[in-house]
Amino acid sequence: MTIRSIIRSVGGSVPGKPVTNHDLVTRGIDTSDEWIRERTGIGARHIAPPEVLTSDLAIAAAQIALLRAGISADEIDLIILATTTPDLTFPATAVRVQAALGCLPGIPAFDIQAVCSGFVYALATADAYLKAGLAHRALVIGAETLTRLLNWEDRSTCVLFGDGAGAVVLEAWPEEAAGKRGIISAHLHADGTHIDRLKTDGGVSTNQKAGFLTMDGKEVYRHAVNKLAEVVEETLQNQNIKSDALDWLVPHQANARIIEHTAKKLGMPMEKVILTIEKHGNTSAASIPLALYEGVETGRIKSGHLCLLEAMGGGFTWGSVLVRM
């Protein structure tokens, strides 16, 4: 029997009130609303208070996804959580989510670390589990408290990122029942020769510190434009379709200019792009599921719509998932 992985529902969560660009200026950061908006398209972001953990955001997003799916936590038999900012070095943040939600003991629960590409990697991994018969219903989560890695004296990076979480319930359906719905293809890539372009300057085995985020902005931008265009073209060629077959582009929300460039290469109007960077900033592994949640909640993304999810992150890692909702 051929299995298709269906996205049953989506959930999202951001902490506290938005912190605007003007708020950052008030806090003493040498920047301006105009400077940030012109270069990135970001107007605000959410910053988790110290008592809020990555797992708290993941749990909140997962609870909404479960509610929207109309299922209970004990019906989940796999949890994959994409994050760069785990609660602890170990164990995986996913196991804390498992316990807090009341999922059955014994189900597999683990984290994936592919930075901003993390949710795409996690979704592709969950899809493989379901198609192999290793699970029937999965929670796939992207959750970050990335502001904990920021050097607030580095105005080139501290204005870019925010905290949040998004989650989907992924369910295995027989192809006959799924029809055209479900994950159609996934394409994942990495190139470790670019590690130093986007990284933290700390790590457990390096200096026993989490470190601060560092980035070669120009090089990251250049590679992102090229790699995202390549993986989008790879997806279209793999399915022998043209970009006008897509209902929505749901990109990683790193920079509005990169997103606009990708849409232009696809020949897609921005009206068919889910854009949340203005109010969320770059939430790393959480950005795609948060954007997906926004699209569904606002009624733009509907059942049957063909969506292309794509991202690039540190490593470099990049990838795409093509899914019909």
C-alpha cells in the first residue's frame, strides 16, 4: 500500500508583545527603523523573557496543532523538533515536549539541528518515517529562542532575529484516500565548506559556551539567492511542473529581499508568497511553520492548495518540501 503524508493541521506560538525596530532604538541599539526595513523588511520581532524556554513555545504551538486536528496527544507516535536553541545540551527538547503534552511513553522523540533549514529537514524526515511504516501520526515542530544567541552590541545581526514556534500534525493516509494531498517531494542539501559564514562562536566541545551568532551577511545573502533558486528549480523539474502550478510559496523568513528575488525568479507575484518577516523577523527553524500557520489562519492557504516550502541556513544547509494541503 502506498502511503502519503498529509498535513492535518498547523499551530503557531510567539512569546509576549512585539518588539519593534523603534523599541530597539529606545533600548540603545545604534540603528533605525528605516535602516532595518530597507535592508531586511523586518518591522518587529518577539523576544522570549528569561523564564520562557524553547520547549514552552514548542508545546504551545503543538497544542494548537493538536486542537486544530481534533486529536489527543496520546494519538501521536513520533515527535521531531527542529531547533538550534535547545533547552539543555541534552536530553533533546523533544522529550520535554513529549512529557508536557502527555504523549505516550515509549514513542520516539528527538531533535534535528539544521538551523534555518531545520523544519524542512524535520518534515522530510517525518515523511520518510511515515512512508516506511515506522509511525502513523507525527508532530513536526520548529521552535527557537534564537535571541539568546545574539550579541546585542552587533547591530548587523541583533536586529534580524526573533523567537517563536510552529508545528504541524503529519498523518499517514493510503494514497487512495489522500488523493492529491500530502507531501509530494523533498530535496535536502548541505555544504560544510561554508561553516564560517554563519555560525556561533561557541560550542560544547569548542569552548563549553553557547556563543554568539556571527554572520558574513553579504556571502550569506549571495549564497541564499543562488541556492534557493536552485532548489526551487530542482523541485519543479522533479515534478515536471511550472511555477504557475504553485498556489503558494512559503519561504524561510530571513530577508524580504531574498524572498522577493526568489519569487521573481519563479515568476510568482508577491501576492502568492506568504510573508511574515515584517512582524516576526527571522525565527530560524520556526519561520516556515509560523508562516504556514499564518497562511492557514488567515484563510489564504486552503485544502488542496499546492505549497512550496523552502529554506537555507547555516552550514550551509538548504532544502525544499512540496506539499498539497
